Amino acid sequence: MDLDIKNIHLNFGKKLRGIRISKNLTQQQLAFEAGLNKNYVSMLEIGQNSPTLTVLYKLSLVLDIDIKDFF
């Protein structure tokens, strides 16, 4: 994977984790409320997966943020 793309994934994951923690949610709670698998949320947070636009939308609804706040 290209280094720049890997950095994008890692930075997104760090941002997601920070927002999730600030909202006092566990990965399990976030996953459940967003209709996602807990392992998928975990992989997002460590930069191993990249979210689709639909997943970004679901996460932003649960976290009560604007999608742009991920970036």
C-alpha cells in the first residue's frame, strides 16, 4: 500500500478513536449503534480498513458529528 494512503488510514483511525472515546463509547457500543461489526470498527481505528461513504455516514450519525469532522 502506498505510504500516503496508509497514513490517511492511520490518521482517520486515530481521529475516529479520539471522537469515540470523547463520546464515552466502547467499540462494541459504536459498532452496535451504527449496525457494524465490532471487529470492523477496530480495524478502522488501527488503519487496516477504509470506510465507505455509507459507513462514514453511519458513524457520524452515532457520534453526532458532521462527516467533515473526521478529517
